[in-house]
Amino acid sequence: MMKIRMLFLLMVVLALVVSGAVCESPPPETRSETTLYEGIKTYVLTSAGWWYRQDGVVDTNVSSYFPDINLRNTDTAQLLSDLGLPTDRTSNATEVWQRTCAVWNWLRSNLLTPGTTDYNNAKSYYDSLDSWPSFADISYVYTHFGGIYVGTCMSRAQNFATLLWVVGVHPDLFAIAESKWKPEYSQHMFVILYINPHWYYVDPTCLEQKSLSSGKVESVGCIGADYKHPNTIKIVPESSLNKVPLVE
């Protein structure tokens, strides 16, 4: 009788497995978000506790946006010395925010002034490049023209992200994000940064308008872009980030 019962239970379990009633993972948790310019979008909860956009696009072309990021020379050495930050890689939330603030505030103090000879010479140098500027290019402009050249929102985001990378902010914790500004306009680009348990937006378009404090983690934006709902991210070298986060 015992053998018959065991055989019966085994047959029931097998039937449940075949039908999908056993070992089937529950569906992922989702939520709807009303974006500023793209209607309603679906977001999915990750195991890490943050949400990602279901139709988000991850651009992995790091060699284009961050060429030769490991190249070092006398110009890069000078910039790093003046920046005065560690370059060892860190995921510590406090250290990540401190380095982010330090890079931001250093950039604020070292931007070339539009219309000056040095600014125009730096712009001509950037215009002569066949790619986005490398860290060596950024450093060359700094040492030869006395400051950092930034142009469009992409230029600002790329410069800022490059410096975050070289001062050791873990590449899984930040990216260049793109979102709509207005329906008829092109994408706006800025940097997003993960400070557990949230993603924050930090827009270098606002460099001249605001300094950052290491004692207060905050998002920084200054235009009407949909900062919270990027539709695309450009990851940095060595990043494994493969989802477009909801920025909260």
C-alpha cells in the first residue's frame, strides 16, 4: 500500500511539473510610469531593488564615446595631480558621492570662458578630432589652454563621465543617459549615478549654476528634460550595466 501511495504522489508531482504548476518563476513585478514626453512606459523591478525601462536601449559602443581611456602621458598626469583624487576603483556609496562632488566642483572652477582665445583654440582642437575626446585629449586642452572645454550637453556629459571613470567610480554605477527634452527637440544627455538604493541624475549642463556638497546626495537638473525617464544609456568602459534605470 505504501508503494502505491508513493507512486501516486510521484505521478502527481510529474503531472504538475509538466503542466508548469511547479518550478515556474513568478512573473516580474512591473509598474507604469507617465513620462513627460513619451506617454506611459512600463518598468520592471530588478533583483537589486531598482526599476528599469522595459523598452530602454543600452548603447555599448564604449570605444566610440570613450576612446583610449587608459592612455596616460604627462598631460594626464598633470590633470590628475591638479584634480587631487584617488584613482583606485570604489563602489562605496559615500566615496562615490564624494568623488563625484569633487570632480563636479573642480570642473566648475576650471571651465574655459566662451569667447576667449583659449576657449576658441580649445574648440578648434576638439573640432579637429575624428572621435569624441579621449582623457588624453581632455588633459591636453587643460595643460595647453588652461582649462576644460565643454560644448553641447553630450560634450559636457562625456567629459564628466570620463573624469568619473578615471577617478575610480565603479563603471556599473554611472552612465550617460538620454531623455526627451521637448517632443519636437532632440535628446538631452546627462549623467546618471547609482547611490544605493537609488539612481540620481547629475546634469553637467548645470555646472555653472550649482556646486555640489559631499554631505548631501541629490539630483541636479536645470532644464525641462525628463530626467527621471531616460530612454537610452551609453555605458562606460568595463561596465556590465544592461538596463535603463528609472531615476528616482
